[in-house]
Amino acid sequence: MNNSKIWTKDFIVTSVINFFLMLVMYLLIVTIAPYAVKEYGVSTSVAGLVSGIFIIGTLIARLAVGGLIEKVGSRNILLIGLLVTVLASVFYFGAVNLPLLMANRFFHGVGLGISSTATGTMVAQMLPPSRRGEGIGYFSLSTVLATAIGPFFGIFLSQHYHFNILFMFCLVLSISCAAMFFFVERKPTVLPKKNVQTTTKKFGVHGLLEVRALPIAFVTLLAAIAYSGVLSFISFYAEEINLVSAASFFFLVYAIAVLLSRPYTGRLLDVKGNKFVVYPSLLLFAAGLLLLSGANAGWMLLLAGGVLGLGFGNFQSSAQAIALQGVKPERLGVATSTFFIFLDFGFGFGPYVLGLLVPIIGYQHLYLVLMVIVLFALGFFMLFSRTRQRLIVE
């Protein structure tokens, strides 16, 4: 019975580390662009690049680290990522010009990419396979909470204190992550020598990406592009429709919806299967975007936030669990990396592409376009789920 436990000490500590890492990310992602404008007088487009180059660093790190986990172990990789994150948090104080700030944002992205891939892999390794969907659902709450709390505290600190206070807060969180690392037990996560020699011969795409994870990763890419439109433009949209006060609670309602539903959807994924969670999640995601496009009152905007939480919030954690199904233990790191590469790509480059559409079609029609993208994602899932089942069997 002990082998089926989820809430072990290692699981809890790793989840807290991930929460602090994500909290730092979201604290800065909403404040670093205004900081660049204020401190260096750059244009908003350049400020957007300062924010976005973080994602490029994350993507590159994920591509590199997935295979390395097979060779040196997820715990060792986590330590490297945490040390990079601490150094990056320190270097914000020395970023006296724009090139240095951009270089450090890239460096920080590398640190987060390494660390978060390692924490996701460690959790997958420590969870019993029969409860992996449920466990990853709980683990991903650390990211959901950071998504809701991070922007709120980031804006609050930037409005009431000097930016150095914000950077100091991020440094404290990063050091706390590094300190908590030593409370994770030293478990042998490095492959046996024979298997390492086999995996090191794999080059090319197979060495960087897990084929079994690609179908759900592609569906995740489409869903992430759609949700990036919510993350990036909800404040502008709320201002346009005069619902700014309600919008301040939008992500709080989103987080509450996820918190209340995640324990059930994770268990449902393990017991009933993928379709019982993904189908309703993507349909709710599309319905939330439809509500958002037609919102003309505060309650409608908040209702849309709740429906989006039930939709995308539950899809994201379920998709991560699905990406690991049928994957060999030594390939869990690559599969986790594959999932996050597609997720980050959608989050990182989606706002730029969608931003080109806004002047042409406006925010309301943009959310209708995003609804169509989500329905396409659902269609691809229906198509790819059969293909992936064959890959698992092989």
C-alpha cells in the first residue's frame, strides 16, 4: 500500500520548489517589460522582447536537458538549474544596461527550463504509475497557484516599492528553492551503465524529443497558443469593455476553479482514461473563450475565468500526464521536456502572432478565433489519440 502513496515528503518538497520557481517567473513576466521602459526608455516592442527572450532560454534548456537527465539523473540536473536560477536572480542587480538585462533574462530562462524539467521528471519518477495522472494533477497545482499569485504580487510590489525590492524578493525565493533541494532524498535516478551507453548513441530528433509524447504535445501547442491570448490581452480587453475592476479577480477565479476540480479530474484520468478528461476540458475551454468574447458585465467576465479554469487548467495537467503514458522509465525526462517545449513555444510565440491580428479583428473576434483553434485541437486529439495508442503498444 505504501507504494501507492502520492503525498510523500519528496513529492511535497519538489512541489514547493516548483511553486517558488514558477512564482519568480510570473512575478517578473508581468513587471520586467514596464521596468525596461521605465529604466532604459525603450519602446514597448523592445520591452516585449526583454520579456520574451526568457522563453527562448527556457526552450533551449528544455531541448538540451531532456537527454541529459537520462545520463546524470534528474536530481543532479535540478541542482544545476537551481544554481543558475540563484545566479540569475543576483545578476538582476548588476544589469545596468539593456544588453545586460536581456542577457540575464535569457540566462534566467535557461535556469528555469533546466529546473522545471527536472522537477517534472522527478515527480513522474516518484509517483506510482497507477496514480500518475492524479499525482501530476496535484503537482501542477503549484504552477496554477503561481500563475494566479505571481502577477498579483508582481504588480503590487512594482507599484508600491522600488524594483530592487522586487528583485530581492525573487532572490530570496530562489535561495529558498536551493535550500529545500537538500531535503529531497538522494535516490539513484541515473540509469544503469548499460542503458546509458544505449541512449548516448541516439542523436537527432529522437535524442531531443519523445515520439510517444508528440501527439499530445502538438495538441498542447494549439491550446497554449489559445490561452496565451487570454494571458496577454485580458487586461487590454477589460479596459476596452470597461470591466477593469472585475478583471483584477479573473485569474483568482480561474485558480479557484482549478483547485476545486483538479483532484477529481486527475483521478478520473487514471480510472476512466484520457477521453473522459480531455474531451470535456477542451469543450469547456472553447466555451470559456466564447463567453469571454461576449462579456459585457463583470459576472460574465468572471464566469469566463472559471470556465477557462475548468477547461484549460485541467487540460494542461492531464496533457502532461498523457505525455508520459507508455514511456520507458529512462525516457521520462525526454517526454517531460517534449511536453514543456511545445507548451512554452505556444506561450512564448503565441502573443506575438496573435498581436498581429488584434489591430485587424479586435479583441472580441480574436477570442472567437481562439475558440476555433481550441476546437481544432480537439479534432487533432481525436485523430492523434488512435495513432498514439499504436505507438504505446509498439
